[in-house]
Amino acid sequence: MPTRACRLKSALAVVLGALLALATAPLTAQSPNAPAPAPAVTPGWAGPQENPFALLSTVVRVEAKAAREAESASSLGARRSGTGVLIDKSTVLTIGYLLVEADELELVTPGGKRIPASVAAYDPVSGFGLIHSILPLDGQPLELGDSDRVTEMQRVITLGHGEGMPTELLVVSRKPFAGSWEYVLDSAIFTFPPVNNWSGAALISAEGKLIGIGSLLVNDAASDRPGVPGNLYVPVNLLKPILKDLLATGRRAGPAQPWLGVSTEVVQGNLIVSRVTRGGPAEKAGLAVGDIIVGVGEERVNNQTDFYRNVWSQGPAGVTVPLRVLKSGDVQEVAVQTTDRMSVLRKPQGI
């Protein structure tokens, strides 16, 4: 006779297969570029404690509030919410932008219990954030898996706070990603179909291990087809070498990356300044919205990845970066004295 665990696994496999079919069918019909649904064969799921429903206790809701005068409030909002994933009984892993300049922080368990918490760390390089719970959490922590082993066409599970069932996804690409906020991932995990509850959500392997944290909703998830919507997850292997330092000091060891305080967008091959941080290095150097960044020193740049890599190659935070900027029809030399990003942002509670 099948064991209760086997029956639960079989039931979950059937439900997840149905969810994937329902999720992909309308997207495939709407977009000819969308990938085909995942194969009918379900993964060999082995969740925590051999009970797939135990996954529901591995995530919590994160509610953060930043001061209205915080610089990040204008772009991220003063009130933010998303998902956090238990990695031990008092530590929650989430996406870092939820925690930037947070003054108040609470965790809400699946049972509705509200627990005060504090920011343990924020790492702008990887994008991860860590939360310290004031009281031990009742849920089941997730073990960190090996995100380097995640490949295209692999079937995975995602789970956000408040969801009664995980959602099965397909990995459609492993490719670089550059964000407008001076951020680069060399091999982000992109999945399909898109889910709405992505911010800080857990990405889980068939072995029941955590392999990524949800960051964004994107419209170019696939590497070989344009216009495929999906989500971006930050690989957990980026956390492993810095986790000890983050827990001990709130930041990674070593010199900080040079930071300009400028957001950019690529428009018809031009790198255009879309925002400058109030009081940041770029604003102090005279950069303004609408300026076009042509190069770093003698190196020409026309995309965000090349731009950031060239800036970071100049040296650690504090180095002066020579930019060539098109302003009012003239190319000008603009020297920007960089700083540590964390020195400008309002310090969150707990760090």
C-alpha cells in the first residue's frame, strides 16, 4: 500500500502539472514566441521531510517601511512587501531592495503571526538581503542547493508568501542581466510562465533545495526568442561565499564597489541617464537626466554591462572615474569621485 508521503507526492505532481498547463496555455496562445509547455513528466520531487506540503512553512511575508525622506522611497516606495525564505530558525533570505533604508520590519508567518525583525544585511552586488527575526520561527528552513547546476529546460518550483501551493516553472535561460541601478548578474535564472508573487520568492529544485530568490518580472526571459515574459531569480551560489560575512558584519568583506549614483537606459544604442541619486557622486559631478554617457576614459560604452564593468575596473569605492558625456550637443569630460553605495543610503535598522 502506498505510504502517505507517496500519496502526497503523487497528488502534488498532478496538481502542479495542471497548474503549469493552465498557466502556459493562455500565454502560448497570446504570444507565438512563448516556449512550449514543459513535458508531462513531473520531476522526482522530494521536499523537506519527504512532505511536499512542508514547503508552505518555509516562506514568510516580509513587510518593510522606510522613512519618507529616504532616497529610495522615491523609486521603491516607503512601504514594501514581498517574500522571505527561512534559511535557519532566525534568519530569512530575501531580495535586497525590500530592505534598503528600512526603518521598520515585520515577518508574517503562514499562520498569521506577526514577528518583529531587523535587517541583518544588504548586499548591493548580489542583490540579496538578510533578515534577523527577533523570535525563532516555526517553519522549516530550506537548505541551499547548487544553482550552478540549474540548466535550461529544467523544471523547478517557485513559492511566494500566502500561496497555498507551489507553482511549477520551466527554466528558459541562464544569461547575463544588467539593471539600470548599477547592477550586473553574470548568469541569472530566467523562468516561464511569469508569476506575480515574485519579489523575494523561493525558487526550489526537484530535490527540495533553494536555488534562487525572485527579483523581477521581465519581458525577455528566453535567450533565443524575443518577447517571452517571465521572471528573474538571483542564483543562491552568489550568497554562499559571502554569507558568513553578511551575518557577522552586515556586508561582504573587502573593498566596496565604486558607485556613481546614476540610473541609465539604453535607447537606440545610446546610454542615457534616466535618474541621478540626490546628493550622490553623479549629481555632484554635474550629470543630469538626459545626458548620454559615451565612454569611460578611452573606452567607448553603449550598454549597461560594459559601462558598469569599466567603472568597476577603475578601482574600489572612492576612485575618480573619468566619463565622457554628451551634454547639449557637446562631448564633455566629467570626473566623478565615486563612493560606497552604502555610505549614501540611510542605514537600515539592525545594521
